[in-house]
Amino acid sequence: MIFKNLKDKCNYYRNLTDYRLLPNCYIMVMIDGKNFSKLIKNKFEKPFDDWFISTMDKTAVHLCKEIQNCVCAFVQSDEISLILKDNTLTCSPYDGRLCKLQSVIPSMATAFFNKEIIKRNLIAGMSIEDITNMPDHCFDCKVWSVPSANDAMAWMLYRQIDCIRNSKQQFAQTYVPHKSLVGKDTDKQIGLCMETTGQDWNAIGDNKKYGRMFYKTAVKKMTPDGVEYVRNEWLSKSEQLTNGDVREEFINYLNTNNI
């Protein structure tokens, strides 16, 4: 191949791997905390830390607000799944360029999460020197397309099933010795936990059992002088997607929300 100049040659090689997603599909994004298990085990309360849950939720909402065409998020543990809606009514985020999506989105999550960590440590009285020497907390990212709202919902259902399993396992491991749990499925583990310690997984909040789904909806508000107005806000739900009505509501939301 003959190149006209150095610019054409360099751009040709660079663009060979500048992959783009299929247009007019749902774009799925999954970001995951890198080595967060060490962070969670060493720094936070067991079985569930409210500050960590809140910070992951704040990170998800930040991404929802900042990423073009994002219509919902699902959060569990150190994992955030996003759905971006690409259709003929809107431009594809970053023109569907995979390299942009896979680099910008985890960078945004990493920056936001670390700022929250720094604020927490400053409030706790940690010195600037100690904060500077803290390890970085980073997210990795995967991005792909699915053709329909039903397929997008299926991913969220899959992650919620994983969330429930992890929640039960984490709960039982907090109160029951590991050797007593070996060979038992998660339902038997929480049953044993209830029987031997009185700790009941079924009594914890739904947000810790089923994860949190964030979606955009119009909310009526009132100004100080009594004028009503409507503003879009990101709200959360913790409901089982195995429930047919909940699943249908979610699919309808994906089909009708045009950003």
C-alpha cells in the first residue's frame, strides 16, 4: 500500500482497530471495580457497608447524567451496568466508537469514585500525606450491543440473579464459619445462618438483596413562590425482575424512553 504522506500512514494504522458498534441498537456497558474485593474486605463493614453502597449509587447516577443517551443503570456490589439507547432520533454516543466508550466511561467512574474516597478520608481526619499515598481505585469496562429492549432487560436480570446469589453468600459468610458453608447452596447457607445465629437475610433491605435500578422519570416540583414545574430526575428501585409485571414495566420504559 502506498501512502500519500506520514499523516495518512499513521491514521491508517490507528483506524484499523477503531471499531464501531452497530447503529440503532441498545448499547450495554458494564464497569467493574479493579481489585475492589481487597478494598471492601479491609476498609468497610460486613456484610454490607452503607457508605460503599451509597457511593457506588452516586457513581452510577453521575454516569447516567454525563453519558449521552443513557437511560438506566443497575448497581450491585462494585459493578455498574448501563443501558444507552441508540436510535434514529438521536446521535450514537461517541459515534458508537468502542475505544471511546471503553476509555471515557471507566475514567469518569474512576475519577468520581476516588473523589468520594478522598472526601471520606478528609472527614475522617486522614492526613494529606496518607491520602496521597493511598492506592488508586480503578474501574474496567466492557461495551457491546444488543438488538432489543428484551435483550437489554435480560442482561439486567442476569446481573440481578448474580446479585442475589452474592448477597446471600456474603451475608452467610459474615456470621457462619466458612467450613460450615462448604458444599451448601446459598439458600441453605442463609437458612443455616438463621438457624445458628438468628441473623435473617430476608430481613435486610431490598437494595442489599436485589441491587438498585436507576431510571429517569419526570418529577413534579414546586418553586418557593408556589409555581409548579416538571424536572427529570434519576430515581432508584429495588425490585425483582423475575416478577413479570416489573419486567414488563422495565421493557416498556426502555421502548418508550427516547432520551
